[in-house]
Amino acid sequence: MKELVEYIATALVDDTNAVRVQEVEKGGSTVIELVVAKEDVGKVVGKHGRTAKAIRTLLSVSSAKHGKRAGLEIIE
């Protein structure tokens, strides 16, 4: 799941070196923390949050396939 988010994020941003993805276990589910450069946050979030919602949907499907729960946090 971490690799999926990292792949999508690096495809969207200009500064690929600033992309950091970390998995954190919280209360029986996994939270994927995505850190991107400040100027690239808008590209990851998208208009009205549509891109972020699409990433979360893909993450949800991928985690369900593995029998887990996962969420995404975008950190500046």
C-alpha cells in the first residue's frame, strides 16, 4: 500500500525528492502519511480534494484486497 501511494504521488509532483511515505499503525488500521513539498500540496490534493479522494479510494480498495483498513494523511 505504501508503494502504491508513493508511485502515485511521485507521478503528480514536480519535486520527487521531497516525497516521503510512512506507514503508521493506529488502532488496528494503517495510516499512510504522505509528505510532499509545500508547493506540490495543491497537486496532490487537487481541485476540491478530488485527487486526494481518488488516491484514498485506490488505497481503500488495495487495503480491502489484503484484508486490512488503511487511510491517507497528507502532511505539508
